[in-house]
Amino acid sequence: MNLLLDIQEAIEKNDTQNAFYFGDTFYTYKEFAQVISNIRKGIQDHISENDSTVGLITNDDIETYASIIALWLEGKAYVPLNPEFPESRNHTVIKQAEINSILDSSTDKVFDQFKTIQSNTLDIAEINLTPRQIGPNELAYIFFTSGTTGTPKGVPITFGNLSGFIDAFWDLGYEITNKDRCLQMFELTFDLSVMSYLAPILKGACIYTIPKDEIKYSYIFELMEDHELTFALMVPSILHYLRPYFDEINCPAMKFSLFCGEALPLDVTQEWSQCIPNATIANVYGPTECTIFCTDYTYKRDSENKTYNGVLTIGKDMKNTTTIIVDEDNNEVGIGEKGELCLSGAQLTPGYWKNEEKNKEVFFDKEHEGKKVRFYRTGDLCTVDDQGDILYLGRVDFQAKIQGFRVELSEIEFHAKTVLDKKNSVAVAFINSIHNTEIGLVIESTAFDTKQLIEDLKNRLPQYMIPTQIRFIDSFPLNTNGKTDRKKLKEMFN
């Protein structure tokens, strides 16, 4: 499988088909090919061959998506930079990823101090979609996820990893054609976005994105009904927002409705199934470190579904992935026993970007079926049943999923303590009244006005990591091990 040749062939073969829909404008694959070629020529003219990583401002437009393909054809990795994230965070990512050049489709450059190619002002170039010779170990992208030390950690994904994912995805039997209309609801710093644009491009389908100034869930509702979308990958929290409108939603055109990024409750899935009567519904799972997702479970409309505490199973490992569940000593646990889910296979990242300390923590070698295999610890507490289906029980550590983004609660604590001059703070994730996850912050102090604290945190953290509720306590409760009792602190938000 040559992923880049497949992209070239799909774009050329479907030149008259619509490729993207932004706002109220369609672009054909021929127009997409032209923008890719213009940007590719700009890369060749202005970016050194030695620069393997290039920053990409994550706008919602044809130039931004074309930039990804143009970079790939040149054998370069993109590093997404959200202009709405705090400047200091973006600067940290730029420095860590050793970015020298940035592709930006904004009217005004986001970063004046860095070499920027303004992708919407480039000259028309001859169409050229032929990829360079690129090996499977070359990087396709680096996504920076929340880190425990207050510094985001980079997850590099190779073309080999990405090819492994696409191969496994097609093997699941989700048939997409050039007649399909596919949702891309994700911000481009979130790796589920990759599947949401790449799979449709490979089949010549049309991709419908969400403008940044729209309310996401209501716009998705409109797209599904007005444009009769046929394929959607979403985070489960979207369903909680849409739930009050389920009686009004009727989308018989939907063929495939996939969910990833958070636990998927059975009750809301059952209700959602009535809104999309002809669709296959699936719960897929996977961390950024294992390229988008790597396990799959198909919801059963007419029979019992496997759940734990009302949450659907994440199913079985996909092609190219091996899953095991281990105890604290890396010994595999028996059927029905709890342990940490570990992953291996073609989709597994080479390791965190220039972070050997973290790599030693989460990657390990283990004898498995007669071979030495490299595994990744997900931090997810799971069990497997006698049919091989994996049930998600929660987090081993203190991570949480907020709007699909993985958040290290300790990163929020790190910045809160810094801002509060070392005042003790604990961040907890709690479920609100509409069943979405929010961040609460408990401060060991008498009450004070937190307006400045929130403002300072907004300068350090993305919006989804900002605590939505704050409580005060004289002293933190301790559990029997002498550790801060997070469970009791969490109860303060119920």
C-alpha cells in the first residue's frame, strides 16, 4: 500500500466531484489539486529540504487542507498550530518541534516573528500531485497533547503508522464511495481530524467542515439534515448536546455513525439510533500514540450490547494492532480481571518527540506469542471478556477526556499552582447534568475572587482545559494511603 500514490490517484480520478464544503462554498477535487500544487511550489521555493517539520495554522479553509497534502507530497510532516491557543503554548510547540517555517492561510500572519508562507497568496502553479519517494519511517505529522509537567508532549506519526491505520480501517468494511458526504467536525490539533479528511479523500467523497464561528452541535445537526450526510465520526459529548433535539432529527441517509474520544453510554446511543434508522453505529477507540483508533465495536440494534457501568465496550483490536491487559508487573491478567490496556502493532508511534524519559515510562518490550514485542501503556483500566471484547473501566491515572481532547489533570494543577504562587490545587473531572465532562478546581485556601486566576490560565492553556467550576477547602482530605482523596474532592461538584 502506497498511501501518497493512492491520494494522488483518488484526487485525479475524481476531479469533477466535490471535495470540500466550507461554510456555503463547494470546492471540486480539481480545484483542490490546483491549490495543493500552488502550495507545493511555495514549499519547494521557500522551505529548506532539510526542514522535515512545518507548522500549519489550523484555519477552516481549502488552503489549510491543501497544505497538509502538499507537505506530504514533499515528504514533510505538519505540526498543527491553533491560533486560538495561548501564544506561549504555540511557541513551546514551535520550539519543541524545531519548526523553522509556517504555512498560514490567514489574511494577517499569526506569527510575525517566524518565517511564514501565506498559502492564499501564492501564484498559480502547474498541477503536480506526484509524490516524492517517501519511506514508511518518514513523519506525516506531530500532534502535541497535554503533558504532566506543564509542557505539551509531541506524538510523531509516520507514513507507515498512517498506512497501517488506513489498511485496518478499510478492513472493517466501512464502504465509502465518491457519492458519500462526510462530516469533519474536529479541530485540526485533534488526531480524529486526520481520519475525517483522509478516508474521504482516498475515496473521492465530499468533506463537510464546521466553521469556527458556528455552534458545533447545532451546525452538525443542520449539515446532517440539509446535506444528507452519509458518514460521521463524532465524540460522544456531541450526542449529549443534540439529545434535546432527537425528536426532530431524522437522517435516513446516514450510513455510518462512528464515535471515538470518550466513553460512549449505551442509553444515549440507543436514542441516537432512532435518529439514524439506516446507519451502522460503532464505538471505536484509540490514543493518539496508536494512530487515531485501533479497536472497534459495532452497536447491535436488535440484541443485547456489552457494557460496563452503562458504557459500551470498545470491542476488539483492529487489523495490525495487538492488545493485551497487564498488571503492575506487566504480566497479562486473566479473562475478567482488571488491568491496564497496552497496545502494539503497525500503528504505534516510534515514541514521544525527543522525550526519552517519557518513552521509558510508557513503552516496554514483552515476550508475546513467541516474539519480543514493543507495547504502549494506555493508562486505561480495562478487562476483557471470554469473547475477546474489551470493556473500558476508567483511567488508571488522573487523565480525563474533555470534548474528546485528552487532558492531564496534573497539567492544569501545575499551571494553577504557578499562578497561585504554590497554593495547593487539585483538578478533578466530573460529569455535569447533561452527562458531559467538565473540569473542576479545588484550591486549599479561604475563598477569593478567581477572575484573575481564570484570565491567567487562559493565557497558558487551551479553552477546553480551563476549569468551569472552582471550590475552596481549608485542607485537603486524605485517604488511607495518606494521599489526597480525589474522590471526596470530586464529590464537591455533584
